[in-house]
Amino acid sequence: MSSDSATAPPLTGLRVLDMTRVLAGPSATQMLGDLGADVVKLERPGTGDDTRGWGPPYLRDADGAETTESAYYVSANRNKRSLTVDFTHAEGQRLTRALAARAEVLVENFKPGTLDRYDLGYNHLKTELPGLVYCSITGFGGTGPYAPRPGYDFLIQAMGGIMSLTGDPDGQPMKVGVAIADLMAGMYAAVAILAALRHRDATGRGQHIDMSLLDAQVAWLSNAGQYYLTGGTVTPRLGNGHPTIVPYQAFAAADGHLILAVGNDGQFARFCAVAGRPELAADPRFASNPARVRNRAELVPIVAALIAARRRDEWLRSLEAATVPCGPINTIDQVFADPQVVAREMKIAMSHPLAPDPVDLIGSPIKLSETPVGYRRPPPTLGQHTDEVLGDWLAMPEEEVAVLRGAGVI
């Protein structure tokens, strides 16, 4: 997983022009960067990605003062180089098209039509750059009655149905605690980009990827959405319960909460044995999962009373020994201290130009045996690599760079 691995990451040599901000797009391009791509993040001069200012918390310098880099921005922008270009300027448009010509992938998440105004939309580039994979990430996609609307994660979670499934039955619908609509759209975008690259490698032809946050949200309704399509059943909010598996939820032990995730009848029988109530597994009301789902209202209070009578860690030890799926409900600090998380290297540290000590980051979950991901670059400061990229990608002389800088184009 280290940047000095003898085996190069699998996307080494791939050039990605990243014209995205906030989370959906940056999370997709960070994934490509972790896999070895040379990702150049094109940002607005002076301000850059909106999330640079989304804090606190911010990184702190050697004196303990807050820097301009927010934790939010840092979470989605490693393995990139930052270049500032004002593409509303005619010279900025020329420069952006030149960079696109050197890239194999362009990713953007402006509202539909925005880049068309500057001759940077897919239809403006595809003839000149037929091999370019051009990925647009928007709230609602490029077609349909909602296409012109701006899209935000919270709004998409509401419109896409996940909030109707999340929260206590008698409480408000609740959003997921992280921007999961953004992150899943980024995940689907990365998969689509890799598929389009496979097609390009076979045919020489690029294509346009129209990725919508709402489409992605509807897709990951998954089994809950399929319950409706198959049986006409609109799944209600069940709190921490599961619509088709029982018992499968959070329970309060004598000194804290735990998760009990009984996925089959054998596991239920072993739970009953550990709980000292083996007869429950033979009770016709509870002997099979369909029966337990039908009799949820009777079984859950019985299980709740049993679990409440013992301490959490006692339950966890005895249930794990009996191979009954269970676990603690960890806070974020407990997550990163968990020995399994530590062993899987899900927390990494990288040196950063604004911080005196290495900055802790969340690691990649992608574990490849032959071509592991690499951590080569910390999240860049605004415009940190402008001169480097213009020289590297475009072989631009220093004198021309200076002229562009003087004109406010970069």
C-alpha cells in the first residue's frame, strides 16, 4: 500500500483532468489517483474547490494556527496536483482545451450547460478529441424535467427514497450521517470511467458518461427498492430493524448497545442457546426466519429483555465464540483504534506542506495483490502544481507561464 511499492499501481500513466468540486467528483478522481492515475485538479484562481473553506476543523501549522485546508477538502483530494485556470477567460479556455487534449479522462460536475458556454462541453470536444472519456456528474443528469436543477446530497437522499427508510418509526425521516449520495455517485462514476477506458482501448473511441446523483441513489435502494417492484410493498422506517430478517438490529445491553445480526436459522438457534433459552428456536413462531419476521412484535421484546440482563462485552465474547454475528456500535475514535481497522491500514499518514507532522488520512479499501494502490501525493494546496503541470503536460515555457499569470488566467 506504500508509495514506494516496487509494483506500480494499475492506472499508472493514465492522465485525468479533474474539473470537479465538493465530494462526488473529487471522491471518484481520488479513487483513480490512488490506483495510479496522474490526476490534475483544475481549480478557480483565488478560491478553488468550495470545500477548502468548509470547516472547522482545518489542518494546523507548526504554530498551531488553522491553515486554509479543511478536513473536508483533505478527505477527497489526495494523489492529485492542483492547477488554477480561469476558464471564463478566452485564454483560460484555450489552455483548458490543451490540457484536455493531453488527458485520457475528463471529469466535471458543473450544472448541465455550464461548460458548453465556454466551448468545453463534451459536444465541443468530442470531434477534436474522439478518444476522450468525458464524465459529467450532476444532481439529476443531462436529460429529464429536473436536469437544470442543482443537486445536493441532502436533497437527493430525500428525493431518492433513502430517508424514507432511515430513522425511528415514530420519528422524522433521517439522512445518512455522511454524504452517501455523493459518495455512491462517485463510486459509480469511477466504475463507469474504467468501463469506458476498456471500450476505448478496444476501439479507440471515447464516450460521454452522464452520471446522476439521483440515478445512483435510486440504484442503491437495492433490495428495499426491489421489495416494492416485486411485491408492491413500500418498506416503512424500522429504526435499526431489518424488513426481512429478525432479529437483526441494535439492542441495549446492561451497560451499552450492541448489534445482533442473525442471518439464518442456525445462528438464531445458537443465539438462543447462549441466551439460555434454547426452546425459543423450536417455537413455531420463531423457528424460521419468515416466521420470525411475521412475529417480529412478539420476538423482539423477548430478545431485548434477554440482552438487557447482561453486560455488552459479556454478550460479545459469548456470541462471537458461538459464531453468532454481533458487534459493538463504535464511535469514530473507536473505529480508528479497532485492531481490525488498524491491521487493514485504513488510517494512513502523509506529509503535507502546511502541517509540521504527517497528516492522518483515511486509507483506500482497495486491496490488490499484484498492483497495490499508492499514496504518492498529499491533498494539494491551491495552485500548488500550476507551473509543474503546464511544463509537464504542455511543455509550456516559463515565459509563457509568466504571461498567463500576469493576465490572471492562472
